Amino acid sequence: MTSPHHIKTIAEYHRFMELPKPEHPLISVVRFEDIKRMPNDSVTSIIHSFYSIALKKNFKQKMKYGQQEFDFDEGVMHFMSPKQVLTIETTENEVFGHSGWLLLINPDFLWNTPLAKKIKTYQYFNYNVNEALHLSDKEETLVTDIIRKISQEYQTNIDNFSQDVIIAQIELLLTYCERFYQRQFITRKISNHRILSQLEDLLTEYFKDDNLAINGIPMVQFIAEHLNISPNYLSRSLQLLTGQSTKNFIHDKLIDLAKEQLSITDLSVSEIAYNLGFEHSQSFSKLFKNKTHFSPLEFRASFN
């Protein structure tokens, strides 16, 4: 992998992508179909000093936003702030066949306008958003229409109203994207609640009888396979709803079982550890104390 390409101006980006000179030094509207430059490396990282808003169709490459994989399998919109790192991976002989629009905005274009401050409040420009914005056909048409209007204004002769008109259109675009992200978040949340319910049922069934003693503590991969989702998606869903990783979620359920057995049975700590799938009682005791701040025996003594 080569060093990231630092692109400081929109004109420099146009040269890098072998595009015609931009119509305006501080803003540009590009059609992805017009980008002919092919990457020389299998991995290309770009850092630029302006905002970018991308609407992509048929995008097949892998993308990293910062250091994490970016979910672009079905999504069509992606947002970046100045100084952020975007990495695109391509396989040998792969062709950039995607289409769509790219809006580039130098922060100086927004200078002395309310949007200069407001644009920093939109969460989808942050690294912590790791999924693209998914649009319905109707939403995509709306977004495309706004970008086309920006493009038309961008390509006309600049006058005293040009900046105000373009900024108004950009703010309208960002407001719609905020609405669509909120809708997507709600949809994801409903889906994640369903996953959480299925996980609870799966663990309840797994913890029955002697499963833990016979098969051991369930692995994250095992859980994900039974829920027909990837381990990463499972962890992201649980993190969103519970603030925990899958492993910690399972451990909390085990500790609940341990508390029950410590409080209502006379089983030894070693027997309880074995029943819960631990190979060594020391590992069980260490986890129990880490979760409750009591040793198993201290916890049992509190009931006497």
C-alpha cells in the first residue's frame, strides 16, 4: 500500500482524477461516469481538504472510512469531512463501473454563512457512522434532482446570487439526508431489537439442561451462524442497543445464572463453574468478581 494522496484543492482533485478544470475553485459537481482515471495500486487512500458528498450506483469496491470497513453493499450515499481518510480497494483488472454524482465543497465556500457552522453538526460526516445512507427510489430521485440543480447553477455564469442559491440547495440536500438517516436509524433499531429478541431466545434454549457443561460457553461465531448474520453485524447491533459486545452480553447472562445457583443451591464454586461451561473454576471466579466486585463465596455469604 502506498502513502495516502493528500489533495488540498478541488482543482487538484480534478487533475488527480483526470477531469476537466472545475468551473469554480471552491465547489464542484462531478459525474462518476466522467472519471476515467484508474488506480495504479490495489489500495488507494485519499485525504482531501474539502467536504465531499457522494451518490453512487453499482459500487463494487471495498471502502474503508478511517480504519474501519464501510458498509456500502446496498447504500448509495457517503459523506466525508476535510482531513478524513478514504481507502478504496480494487482487485486486479477491476473496472470502476459505478455511476452517480460527487459534490465537492471547500469550507471557504461556506465562509460567513450559517451553514459554515451547521455543516459540522451533521453526524453523518463523522467517522463513527460506518454505514452508507440507503435510499428508496423516491428518495434517490429527490436527492438527484437537488444535485442537478446545484450542477446547473454551478455551470451558469456566476453573479451576486450564485453562492446564496447554491448554499440554499446544499442545506436543503443535507436536511433531507438528515431525515433519511433518522429513518434508516429507526429501521435499523427495529431490526436490531428483533435480533436481540432472537439472541435472548437462543441463549435461553442453549442454557437449558446440561448444554453448557457438555458443549461449553457458546462462541460468538456459533451465535451469529444460528442467527444467520455476521459476527460483526451482531456486535454492532448489540453495541447500539445494549452498549455491549456479544461476548460481554453472553458473560452477563452466565453471571445471572451463577448468581441464581449461588443463592439457591449448595453446589460448590467448582461445580457451578463446571455447570456453566468453564474449564477452570479460577476463570469463572475471576469473571464473576470482575462483573460483580464480589467473589462467588462473598456473594453467597451475602444471602446468609
